[in-house]
Amino acid sequence: MPTPRVEIRYCPKCRWLLRAAWLAQELLTTFEGALGEVALVPAGNGLFQVWLDGELIFSRAEAGRFPEAKELKQLVRDRIAPDKDLGHSDRN
Amino acid sequence: MPTPRVEIRYCPKCRWLLRAAWLAQELLTTFEGALGEVALVPAGNGLFQVWLDGELIFSRAEAGRFPEAKELKQLVRDRIAPDKDLGHSDRN
């Protein structure tokens, strides 16, 4: 299994696959060459979580909202490519 | 790692992420409740392959073309849910 591995766990009953797939593509595009894989993982009711190599980096239940793409990129960047400049995703 | 696991290996330089992500969503929608995960895996030049639990089920290099969604669903169905009727994806 290629690493770093991002896992996006989403609730299929809530129809959150589209969000999950969108964020997967954002990450794979931004971190081309630096991510091993992004897995889309159907999970329990109301769940939307992002994991990086076994660490929970975003939880909808904890945050009370969905992640923004910018925010997720910063969370991933800080862990796998701390020197990477995210351009406009790094302003404010 | 949840199973059954589908892995879509694609060439990012060829800009095949969009196809890979589209097919991932087709599979996750059709096999809701029956697939553990679909992973999008950036891979080597010109590569487009679909793996199911470690078995190569489609290779662009071997087939000389990309997979059709219908075809991929049949390949996955035959292995993880042989009794499942794919509706219009099963005709001709």
C-alpha cells in the first residue's frame, strides 16, 4: 500500500461521496508526486473523516462542519511536505 | 485497510486523475455496501490499471484502451458479488 496514504471516510447514505471524491482530487492534484494514494472509504452514518497514515486530521463530528479544501491541504502539507508553499491556499 | 479494496493506478502526467476518480465513483455507487474502499494511486508513465484485492483486473497496456464503466463493473461484480444484477450494465 503506497504511502503517504490519505483516507477519506464518508457516509454513503448521506450522499457525501461527491465531496469525498472532490477533496481526493484536490489533494492528488496539489500533492502530485508527494502522496502515495488517496482512498475513498464508505463508512458509518454521518461520518466524514480524513486520516493521514493512521492519524485523524479532520473530523466533521469534532469540527461541526466539513473541511475546506484549503484547510485540508494545509493539514496534509504540514505533515508530508512542510516546506511546500501552497500559494493562495496559504494566505489568511 | 478495508476490503474488498479496488486500486486504480493512473498516470498523473497523462492527466488521467479525472478518469480514475470518475470510475472510482461509479464503482462506489454501484457497489455501495459491498466495497471496502477504492484507492486512487498515482503511478508510472502511461499506466492505467485496476486492481482488486491484489489481482490485476484491467490494464490499459494489455487492452490497448481504457476500460468502460460497464466492463469494470462486471469484472468487479464477478469477483465480489456474483449474484448481483447490474441492470443495464449487464445487457450486451
